[in-house]
Amino acid sequence: MVEWASGLATGNELGPGKGWMRRSMDKSIQRAIELIGNAKHVVALTGAGISTPSGIPDYRSPKSGLWKKAEDMVEVASTYGFRHQPDKFYEWLRPLLDVIRQATPNPAHVALAQLEAAGHLQAIITQNIDLLHGRAGSRTVYEVHGHLREIVCPACHYLTAAADALDAFMARGVAPRCPRCRHVMKPNVVLFGDLLPRATLRAAQAAVQAADLMIVAGSSLEVSPAGDLPEVAQAHGARLIVVNFGPTHMDAAADVVIHADVAEVLPRLAAPWTAAPAAGPLSALMDMAAAPLNALIAALEPAEASASAAVR
Ligand code: ZN
């Protein structure tokens, strides 16, 4: 039976395994859409995974390719490291800044902006510094790890817009200096060892406590305190949707878990509230074409049902 099923799948990308997972994902997406439709106060929590489809690596991860050794992260991108060796920090920042400045919002960012515009998302809490939520059109965004809009002097706390200073740095390689005290200024982002911006964090926590639904999108929930917010939301009665490539510690407690690309899934979650007439007839046609195969897949389902725990 199993051999026959796998033989059937050979050379057919709509084989039983993938077909089953796709239909399970369809069910999960349908359930998530119901939760969004029934919720009154929805908060999204986003992490590096929502910007990787825009080509931005997770700079806090040793696997990002931006670090030769894991220890360098703390030595270079930390409060201590910046104050003692700001040039080393800027040398490290250059390739990341280059990528971020060229990146554009992807369909996941756009979908969240559309949900907000439709009144089905009240706030985004993000660990990202890349400004892509704002550029996608999102309005209420709590950037708990700071952002690249501003630079700040770590010595006298002078704060100013970042664009010109970072342009000059990229063009001439000269790190920006504080006009008051001449210390090298840093982008207004949270480095290792920095406190999170208090007002932003407080606003984010208030949004979480008011939420009756939280959507985690592209976060592995490994970094505190943002990673703890789903638990806080649930403690205040919120439902939980997790959309992330890899597993998270909240998967078992979530109402819906979808292990897939946020750039594929979030537009589907927003679809009921976005006018996208072009997608209608085409996807209807594809559904029709897939129908007989789906019937075949349904017959094979028991053999496949235990194979994936990705969707509940
Ligand atoms: Zn200063």
C-alpha cells in the first residue's frame, strides 16, 4: 500500500504526500481566517522570518552568514562593543545596511498592512529594524528592537534622523559623529546588552493585553521578551495563530499552526478582506483541475495522516 502510494507520487508534484499537506494547510488557513473574522482586537508579532523573503538575513542568528563566530555577535553588536570599537560595528553593519536599504516589502508585509486597513489588525509588534512594515503601509507598528530611522549618541543621547548620516556612511565609509559631543553615533537599534525602548515596549504590552487574537508571523519566539508575548496574550484570553517555517515553543498551545512561508500564507489569510479580482477566476479554474486528483488523494489519506504534525 505504502509502496504503491509512493510509486504514484513519483514524478508528480501533486503526489499524495504533498497533496495531503496542502489540503491540511488549506484547512488551517480556513480556521485562521475564521479566527481573524471573529476577533475584535488582533495583534501581529513579527520577527526576522517575515523579512527573509525580502532578502534580509536574521542578523541576530549565528546562521545568518553575517558572523564568522557566534562570539563576534556579542563583541561587535553590543553596547560595550559599540562604545569601544564603533568602527568594527560599522564595518559589520555595512553589508547588512546595504541589503536592508535595497529591500522592499514582500507579500507578507503587504498582507498585514491590508488587514490593518480593513480593520482586522490593530497593531504590529516587530523585532525587525528594517522599516518594511511602515513601507508596506502599516500604521501602528511597535518596533521593540528599535529601527533604522534614527541615529542616537550613546554618550549624550542626542537623537536625529538617520537617512543622511547613513547615506554618507555608505558613500564615504565615515561613521556619523554627534554634533554635540563628537562621539560616534549609532543607529537607534537595540544591541546586545541594550534595554528595550521602554515606551514602545509598554505600548506593545498594552496591545497584547487588549488582544483577543495574536498572529505570530516569521518569529521563532526565541528572543525575550518579544518571544514571551504570545503567552501573555493567551493569559489575557487571546487565541493564537502561528505562521513560521520552523517550530516554536508555543506551537502546542496555539489554535492554528502553519509551518510554511509567511509570504505565501499571510496573503491567503488577508484574502477575504482584500479586493483581488484577478486571483478569483484563475484559482477557481485550478481548483476544478485539481478536483479528481483530490478525490484520489482523499482515498490515500489514512496512510499519510500520521506523516505530518505540521497542521492541527
Ligand atoms: Zn553626543
